Amino acid sequence: LTGMPKPVTVYTTSACPHCHRAKELLKRKGISFQEIDVTEDQKKRDEAEERYGWMSVPIIVIGGQCIGGADQLYALERSGELDKSIL
């Protein structure tokens, strides 16, 4: 791999099974990410939903672009596009 990977941010809540699935995939692939837990912070969650136009957690952001949630992340992985989208 060449170049710096794009930053990955995952907005999560503690009880969200889709959040756990998304984080597991990223960890398994060795992709570092910043987790922003909005369980106790409705204002931060509202800001993220408004900013990225995604209304449920996880909100997964790669290089400033929201790719969606866990299903979209797994679809990117299945299509072979996840690694390309990180670099």
C-alpha cells in the first residue's frame, strides 16, 4: 500500500449490533478508525445525522465522505472496493 490512508470515523452507540459488526470488519482488516460514541450525546448524533444525511448508527465516514452504515461497509468489502476507498 502506498500513500496515507484516508481517515475513517465511525459514529456509534453502545447497544447497536450494526456498530459492532462495522467495527469488527474494520479491525479484522487492520483499518484504523476513530470511534465517536454518541450514546450519551444526542446533540452530537443530531449534528452527525444532519452533516452526513444518514439517519441511523453507525454513520461511517471515509475521507470526509459518508459511505452509509454497516450494510454499505460490508457491500464495499464484498465488491473489493473497501481497500480502494480507504487509499
